Amino acid sequence: MKFKTFFSIISFALITNCWAKLDPKTLYLHWGKAELVHSPFHSEITTSTEDNYMLIQPIKGMKLNLKRENFYFQFRLGSFQNFVGMEIRFSEKRGDKNYYSYSLPYFSDAEFNPYKENEWLNYGISLANLKLVGKEPDKINNVSFFLFTNKKTLKFGLKKIWKKKKPKEGVVSITFDDGYDSQLVAAKLTNKFRLKATAYIMPRDIGKFNLMDLQQLKQMKGWGWDLQSHHSYPLTI
């Protein structure tokens, strides 16, 4: 994926209790001519056709420790038609060359994205997801969001940020794609060890060559498997 030169940076400040709504008194457009609007519930920028935008606010008061805590934020994106990608950085100093980086997964097929157009989403990031650029920051005082577009209008809204302690136990998710009949063997094995998994089925192709039929899918569901659609068509088993 080629990122255009357009970007914006957004950082936040924590008020109390490990989370905060964005503070319009300190959140500001550092440079560029994007439209910045504050409401009682969230802040939102509307980009234009210019190249660069930057919104800045420190989060020093949050005392974020990525080794012990996960970072969460609530955001909303406008039309995917003008969206190219987003990178999130955690750094000690604003504009520092030493930071942790995370690229939000984005696919041209909107059904595969964890977020939908014009819908608020709570999104969490763990240290395990981050890539270290340069040296490890001593402290995390800034969280920056780089927004890449095709230089056309895009709305990007942010509501709040917060942190949570990392869970003591890990979680493993097992998934299978497309619904091949060979996956029934995996279902029998997981059932033997009392494990569950999710199968993403293509509803229009149930029962076709090398794919499970309706009876096999019902058997998997009876073993506690979660069956979901791997297409825009809904799945009902």
C-alpha cells in the first residue's frame, strides 16, 4: 500500500481515572488548514486537499506504561473512499525519532476491516502489536495518529482514550476460512480436547466441491463452533 504525503497527528491528555474525553481547551491544530470542530461529546477534523495536518495534545498525565498496560481509544472514520491508512505512534517527545509504531489494518474490501464507515469503535493496542523505531522511549508522553488519505475530504472523529492493565492470562483465537470439508477433521479434534473455534463460511458455496455441506456445518455448530459469514451475504445455520 502506498501512503500519500498527506497526514495528520493527533495526541491527547488524560484527565482522571485512566480515561478522558478530548479537551478542546488544549487540543489544537498545530499546522495545516483542516477544519477542527469540538462538541460536548467528541472532536472531529475534516481534511481538505492540502498535504499536511497536525493536531497535538500531550498525555504525560496518563502515565502510560506499555509493558504493564494496554492503550485504548474511541474513533470514527468517514467514507473509506478517501481513506488510505492510519499509523499510531507512542513517543516521549513530540516529533521524536524514537517511538513505538502501529499501523491500523486496512483492506480495500470493507467487510474485512475491524471498523465500519461512520461508526464509533473502541480499539485497543498492546505492546506486542507495536514496532520499535529507533531507541525505546523512557516515557510515553505523546500518542500521535497519522491519517493518510488520497488528498480528498475525510472526516476523522475522536471521543476518548483510556488504559487498562494487561490481563494475567492470554487468549488464543482459532479461526478457519472458507469452509473446506477438511476442516471437519479439525472440528473433531478440537471437540475431543474441548476447544472451540470459528469457521468463516462462504454462504453461496455451501455444499460445493471440497466445501462442507449444510449437515456438516450443523454438526460443527453442535460441537460449539462459531459459524460466521466470510462474505457480504448473511449466514444462518
